[in-house]
Amino acid sequence: MKIVTDPRCTEYSAPGHPERPERISRTVEALKAQDKLKLTWTGPAPAGEAAILRAHTAQHLEQIQKPFDFDADTPAYPDIAAHARRSVGGAWQALQSARAGEAAFSLMRPPGHHAMRERAMGFCYLNSIAIAALEARAGGCKRVAVFDFDVHHGNGTEDILLDQPGCAFISIHQHPAYPGTGLENRGGNCFNFPVRPAAPRHEYRAILARALETLKKFRPDMVAVSAGFDAYRGDPLADGTLEAEDFYWLGETIRRMEVPAFGVLEGGYSMALPELVLAYLSGVNG
Ligand SMILES: [Zn+2]
């Protein structure tokens, strides 16, 4: 399995912000310290401008270069546009690996699934998974599914993929919670599975299982996973109840579909993040 990362993604931060560099550096350390999973390491590929412009407006690309905060959660860090582009490149590289037959995971920041066609929000600037999904379509995949198990609704991915031919978006998330969307299905291709706050673990698992059935029914020839680990019971940003073994099970279920797949890190803010990523990747690897 291939892990895509770049140490430059740890070079920006804001005091007290939960989306912090240690999320990546500690996870890289944990993955390098273990020997159960055979991993190969690579860096992000440069993502083409034309590919980014399938998902975002030119005006949005200009906007993220400016030194103005987008909202309290989404500051205008120095060089954030370059960081966001490298994170897109991580998803891009992971997609290339999946197309070549090797499972891959992009371990980069910033995350992307809240970034809308023309708005940065929720720690997200460019929507890496949507850009990669549209690139997969342009590159010949007929049916591309984005499966988003971050505890927050991937409103940006939905905004970009809504009614895009050959694309489906499937999200399981807490509701009510940030950003407040994702209560209903939208268009013919966006399927939302809300979970009430603090729902017991078996209930959360049952909703995940329904979402996975919807994923299988779509019969994708490429699965792009928005992997957020903030539905974990110990996460400070939401009220999820999942355990590490549930993330293993998610990875295992996706592997058993026997469809090319890649993952991209979205959220996950607890100290257990390295262990949760390792559990998920172990499931993907088998
Ligand atoms: Zn999240």
C-alpha cells in the first residue's frame, strides 16, 4: 500500500486550532514505527490547473491567495493556497496509484471536504477528493463514488458533485452538527445518512452498513474515500461513538468490494488519530 505525504504540510498552524500539524507528524511516526503493514512512501503529484478548475471557480483560486481569513475556523495562513494545492496533489497521487492497481492513502493537510465550488470553510480550502473524483471520470472511469465517513457532512463535495454524470456522493455524518447540511438526499446522486448525536455504537454501525450498501448498489469502478476519524468516541469535535475496530471494518468492507480505491485524510482530532488511521489501513490491506 502506498502512503502519500509531504513534510511541508506540517509547516503552518494557529495556536489552539484543532487541525494541527501533529495530526500528520504523529501519524507518520506511528506508521513508520509499525511493521505489520508493508507501506511504500511517496510525495504528492502536481495537480493540473485544469483539473482544479473542474471543481472550483477561477475567482475562488484567487480568493485563497489573499491574506483574509475565510471564517474563524479557516484562517488565511501564509502560503495556504500552496499547501491546499499540495493536499490536492496528494489525492491526485493516491488516485494514480489506485488506477495502477495499488491501494493508496493521502496523509496530508489541509483537509478538503467542506470546500465548496467558490468558498473555503471548515478548515478546508480546495476540495481534494472532489477534484480527484472528477479527474478519475475525465481519465476514463465510468462510475466514481465518493464515500465520506468523516463525522461532519461533506457539504463541499456534495456542492461540487451534485448531478455530475457518473459520480455519486455518499456521506454518513452526525446531525445536527457542523455544517448543518446533509439531512436529505439531493439530486439523483447525493446520498446522506445522518446519525443523531451520541447514537449508540451499534446504531452508528447499522447506518454505516446501510451507506455501504448504497455504495455497492452504485457499482462504482473507482471508490474515493473521504476518511475522517472524528466519529471516534474520544474525538473532541463531535459526539460519535465509533471504536478503532469500526474503522478497521470500514477499510475491510471497502477492500472486499474488489474495486480500485484510494483514501484521503479529512478530519480526526483526538490523540488516537494515528491508531485509527492504522486500523483503517489494516482493514484496507487485509
Ligand atoms: Zn470532520
